[in-house]
Amino acid sequence: MLKIIVVGAGGRMGKRLVSCIAAAEDMELAGALEYSESPLLGKDAGAIAGIDSQNIAISANLSELLPKADAIIDFSTGDVINNAKLATEAGLSVVIGTTALDDTQKTELANFAKNGKIVFAPNMSVGVNLLFHLTKKVAEILDDAYDMEIVEMHHNKKKDAPSGTAVRLGECAAEGRKLCYEKVAVHGREGIVGERTKTEIGMHAVRGGDVVGDHTVIFAADGERVELTHKASSRDTFAMGALKAVRFLANIKCGKLYDMQDVLGLSANTDTLRG
């Protein structure tokens, strides 16, 4: 049995992770973490998730939970980097689905991964990761006669924009055209902005209601339009992807920062990772 700690166990994703772990035949909940002033501290993680008791009280002390576990899953907005550092130093696998990490933080994760096992992905959904793969391929095939635009919609509680998933889609589109995403991304348009350039990638964020996550990549040319769309109707799709990542890390070597492309076998060098 793989023993898992859920960081942010009282949040929207944390509750679904607790529930999905409880339902998995090869996993069990070993710990549940929340921030130090959370009103949920001491309460049963299962009860908070709306399932049967898991006999796991929500804690604010990650260090005391680590010896009881094989892996942590972190979708929180807390100290993700320090959590990963503590977990890898203790020999645990780490799965991170938190968005909006900056380049410095990603570099820190890559350094931890030299001697630890980490999967970091802005979106754990199997379908979204296929969309990443397809976006790069379509961008390679369709030349710059096809303008590229990305539209994402999320619930009204989401704090960052554009979503980490949309940014990764933009990066994939840019990679397909051999462009630098940071140089060609255009975030929304307002006023007299002039004609659209051939290389720009339009990024558009919509917020409202309880939308879990919709992403569309548009390739528009004169006379036709190709659209690649993924719509998530349940957070379980992200939770199940995270569990798949934990299983992947259980049979993988240290040495690099993995993503869901590796987990799903879509990376060119996935076959060389095991052992």
C-alpha cells in the first residue's frame, strides 16, 4: 500500500484527493495537512471530505507526518517549495499540482529532483496532458497562416490568471512554432492595438460561477478554424491524475523533474526513465 499525505486537505482539491485515495485499492491516507491557523485542525480528514472517517486528524506539522508516508500530494497555495524540500529529504515522492510557481521556484524543484522523485504539472488531468501534446503537434503542422489564440474559463474563486494550464498550452504552441512564449504571448486586447501579428499567441482568461476548468486552443486561418478543447466537469479528473503520478514515481529513478507527459508515456524519453 502506498501511504499518502495530502497537503491542503481541507480545500476543494484536497477533499477530492482524500476521497479518491480512500477509494483506491493500492493507497491509504497517511496524513492530512492544513495551514497553522486553519479551523479544520484536529478534525478527521475523511469527515471533512464528506466520506467515512479515515482516523487521520488534520495537522499543521508536515515534519511529524513524513515518517508515516511514502509520498505527498500538494495542490495547496502554501509553502509548496519548503514542503517539497522536507519531503524529498525524508525520501518521499512528491506530486505537485499547484499553479503559478515562478521560474525560480521551478528551478528549486528541479534541484530537489536531482536526489528525489518529483512530478510537477500545472494540470494533472490525463485529457489536458493529451491536449498539451496535440497542441504542440498541431502548431508544428499548421504554419503561421493559422493564428493561435487560447481561451480559458474557471470558477470565480480562482486567484491567478491566466491559468497555469493555459500558460502551458501557450508554451506548447510556441514550441511547435519554434517561438519563445514570453516574447509572443499577448494577454487580452484593449484599445487600438493594431493588426494581429503572425507570431503572437493571444491569451484570454474568463472567470465566473463554479466552472472547474475549460481550455480551448484556436488555430484560425482564412476560410477555416481548428479548435482543440478540453472541459473538466469534476475535480476528480485532477485527483486521479495525481494518483497516477504517485504510482509512476514508485517505479522511477531520481535525477530529473518529471511532468505528466512522462507519467503518461508521451515524453520522447519516457522509456529510459524506469529502473
